[in-house]
Amino acid sequence: MLHDLLVQNIEKHLQFSNTELDIICSYFKPKVIQKRDFLLTQGSICKFEGFVLEGCFRIFTIDKKGNESTLYFASKDWWLMDIDSFMNQIPSDLNIQALEDSKVLLISRSDKTVLYNQLPTIDKLFRIMSQKALVAWQRRLIRNHTLTAKERYLHFIETYPEIAYKLTDKKISSYLGITHEFLSKIKKLHKKE
Amino acid sequence: MLHDLLVQNIEKHLQFSNTELDIICSYFKPKVIQKRDFLLTQGSICKFEGFVLEGCFRIFTIDKKGNESTLYFASKDWWLMDIDSFMNQIPSDLNIQALEDSKVLLISRSDKTVLYNQLPTIDKLFRIMSQKALVAWQRRLIRNHTLTAKERYLHFIETYPEIAYKLTDKKISSYLGITHEFLSKIKKLHKKE
DNA sequence: TTGCATAGTTGAACTTGTTCAACTCTTTTA
DNA sequence: TAAAAGAGTTGAACAAGTTCAACTATGCAA
């Protein structure tokens, strides 16, 4: 019940027996996060990997000049973590903040190690998931290099309408890598056409 | 002998027995590529995954306006492929071109499938390699959003001096996401300081 | 060795995107 | 429910980066 969405998500990538799914799910503990609360803050070490059951999160960094840059958004059925901090156990550059009241399933780093040892096929699952994520990052870099800010904006709202409608323009602009003032001007000019 | 560098590279990520290493290596076939020749061209489907033994490659795309955008460079001890085209068996957006006479080890898609079945721990190897690659992409996106063109240039030549010295400024600029004229101006102003 | 293609430089005009400040509108909190 | 904080808009001045064109330098092939 609680783990239904997780099971569905996993089975999109790889088939498991019910026994295996039960083992996997047993390590993922539910956690409720209130709007505006943080699951991870810049400077601390990421000790979990998470899967979103309800709500929406923003994963972002604040640079020396104080500008926010959003890496990605994670709503229902998305995974979230700082993989850099989680893998290398170094202080994170990222903040993970709930944009609304949310519910996640978390697996701790130590439990993930146990799971890898207990169920070797889990490597295949995360191998496939990581490779799909690599494809997404590669495509995003190409878009960042070849599209204008306006094209990137239109691509974003067309590709992720269910996420975009929840977001303020300030947050969308920080994902696109532009200022919110400029996004406002893009939208104004776009309407006139 | 031929596979020594590959073995060393693999063992940086995960330990294998000699028997296992022999199996893995048996699927990687050497191929010599001459300067300026292509290992993959835009529009064709990527049927291999490669590891560079000698030389240097550029992985880039050409957009509708005719502008080149470089995803990355791969010299000795680097992996190279279009993971998007390889995984999804769709026409590639990328070109992989030798910048000098080069030598690679290639594993075909079908052999990789055989290898995954024959040696399940190979999933763990590629899981780890993919996760490290994800870390690199994540860091690059943050740099692209938070650093100026000049800062990105300095970061690149400091981080990859052995690659950078082989490259023309035109190729470096297409990696940084700026025009080669602008890179020329950046370098001029930088020298004066 | 000449000639041709490619790489790099520079300047001027231009476009894209930023900064700052002022203002309006909406949402949150006391 | 008032006030404060945050989100969005707009304009003007500015900075970052592009485009185009002309030129120089370098490497490569006949």
C-alpha cells in the first residue's frame, strides 16, 4: 500500500519477484515533510536516497554571489538525493526543500549497502536507473548549449506541465539559468506573438 | 597487454578475479582510428561502447543553425559512446571524431548483453561507473549555471591540462558553450591582468 | 614551395541577458 | 484583518556574449 508507487516505479525499469520487492521496500522508510522544510541543506552530508510519494521538492544550490541555481525538481514518482555528497560522503552543495507538504520514502546509506549485498540484482536496477539519468543530463546539456532562454522555457513547460504549474516563475528561471526578471520579459514578448 | 589499461581502469572502480577480467576483456576488440575519422556520426545508431587506449576524441553535436557543441573530450583511459543512442537504439545526435591517430577497445551492444548475463557483477561495475558519471554531469551543470565563461575556461584548462594542450581554441570554446571569437577576447583580457 | 584550408585575432555593431530600483499584486503570518 | 514578506512586472542603464567581416598566422597537401 505505502510502497505501491515505489514498486510500480521500480518495475518500470526491471522485474523482481514479490519476495525481492518486499525486501527492497522494507528498507524504504516513510517521512513526512512540511512545506518549506528541508530534507538536506548545503554543507551537510547526504545520508539518504529518496523517492517522492506525494508533493514536490526543489533541489538547488546557492552560489557565492547569493544566486540560486536549481538542478531539478522532484514531484510524485521521482527520485531525489545529492548523489555527489551521498557517494563521496562530502558536504553537499545542494539544498533539497519541500515546495508543498510532501511524503517521501527514504533509504539510508547504510541500509543501501546492506541491500546491495543482500540482493545483488539491485545493482542492475540502479545501473539501469543511473544510465537513464545520464541520458537525461546529456540531453539537458545539449539543450542548454543549443537553445535560447525562451526555447528552454517553452521546452520546460511543455515537457513537465504537471510540475511547471505548481512552480513560481522565480523557481523556473533558476532552473533555466536566467533571472526571474528576464523570464518575465520573455513571457511578455511571447504573449504578443 | 593490449587490455592492460582497460583492466587498470576497471579495477579503479571494482575488484574482479583474473578469470572475470579475462572474460570481460575478451569482448573488447581493438580498433585503430585515423585522425579526423569518425567512430560515430549524427543520424546513425550507436552500436558500441568504447574505451580509449591511445589518442583523443571529441564528442559533439551540430545544431540546426550549424553550430557545434562539444559534450566532452575522451583521451587515453576515458570511456566514450552516445549512451542515449546506445540504450534506446535511436539515431544519435552526436559525432565522435578522432582528433589524432587513436586506438580504442570496443564492445558491441550484443556482446554487452551477453556479458551482463554471463557475469552478473558487471552490473555493479557499470552501476558504479554510471553513478560517478552522474556526479560529473551534475557538477558541470552547476558550473555552467554559476560561473562566467572566463571562470569556466580557467577551470577547464586547470582540470584537464593534458587534454587542453592538444585542443584548438575553437574546440575548447564549443565545449564551454561560447564562440571562439569570445574565447579569444577572454584570453587577451586575462593576459593583461 | 606554393597555395589552400583552417585557426586565431581584432573591432564595430548588435542581441541577449543582468542589475537595480520602483511599483503592484498575492500570500502568509501575527 | 493588518502588515509584512514574497512573487511578478516594468524600465533604464549596463554587462556579457554574438555576429560579421577583415585580417594574420599556421599547418597541410599537391
